[in-house]
Amino acid sequence: MEAERFTRLDRLLIAEQQATNEFADLRPDRDMLETARRNRALLIGRARKLESMGLATEVEVGRWSISAEAEPALREMGERGDIIKTMHRALADHGLADERGPAQYAAHGKQITERIVGRVLAKGLAGDELGDRLHLVIDGVDGRTHYVETADAAHLAEIRRGHIVALDPVATKAELRPADVNIQVMAEANGGIYQPSLHLEATRDIIEQRR
């Protein structure tokens, strides 16, 4: 009942509200979905939890209005919690959990707004692990732990734990210098991740071709 994520109870509350086109009516003398009836006590407890989070309102005793924002808000909170657990687990695997607290976590999602350089601590499937998104947990040289995602798994095929990577946000054309363009091209060819070693290898190939 206390989970800060979208749960089976939330789904039942929303279904009960939709069934009446008005409220989730949990009063004992009212008709309700059979599944809701069997879980009435749990649903009341969950509705009170949602109310404390500003996602539900008890309009009168036993009748609840569930916010339309409840499901997306709870799913976002759950995803955030999963990311924090993933980052903590990656740090613990490397013996760094005591050195990097939650205040030093930086979850960037699918886009970054700053340059990130550091060592890859973990790589794996993101979200519900049923899609094609991958995540990287990076121990940054700035003393923070970074979490980033990408939907282009193919470009991360050669990235392994322990690799040093550099990620750059995409700059606008007005801000790009020739060096920035080269870095952006290399990053785009590698799933948004810029690796100096790959850039150096490509530069050597070009020099060899010109000889």
C-alpha cells in the first residue's frame, strides 16, 4: 500500500472509478467490481496513501476521486526509484557505495545537457527490461555517478564495464566549431557516445589513406 510506484491496487482503483464514470466507491454497501470487493481494505489503505501524495481526494466517506495524473506520476516515481537502485547496485559492485551517496547521483535519461567523462560501472537493459533501451552507469571524473539511456543498442555493442567513455550533449549549429563537428559525428556513429580511442583510430586510418 505504501509503494511509491504504480501498483495493482492503483489499477483496481482506477478501474472502479471508470466503472462508475464518477468515483471509486469503496463503501461496504455499494456494488463494486468483484476483485475490488475482495481487496476493499487494501484499496482504502492505498487510496489514503494516494491522498497523502496529492493524487486522490476523499469526496465523502468511502468515495474517492483518483486524479488523472495518478498513473503517469506513479510510473515516473517508480522509474526514478528503479534508476536509483540500479546506480546504487553498480556502485556496490565496485565497492564505491560508501563514497557516492544519492546526493551525487545524476540521472540524465535519454538526453544529457553536460559533458560526461568517466568509467563505465554497469551496462544493461533499461526500464522494464522488455524493451530495447540500454543504460550505462558511469563513475564520472566530476565525482558524481551518472545514469544515461539509449534506444540504439547496436552502437553500444563494444562498450564494456571498465571502459572510459566521454559523452557530449548535442550542440546547436551556431555553437559548433570544426572540432565539435568531428566529435558530434563520431558520437552519432557510436550511439551518442564519444570515445577518444575510436576517434584516434579513425584519424589514423585517414592519415594512412592519404599517404
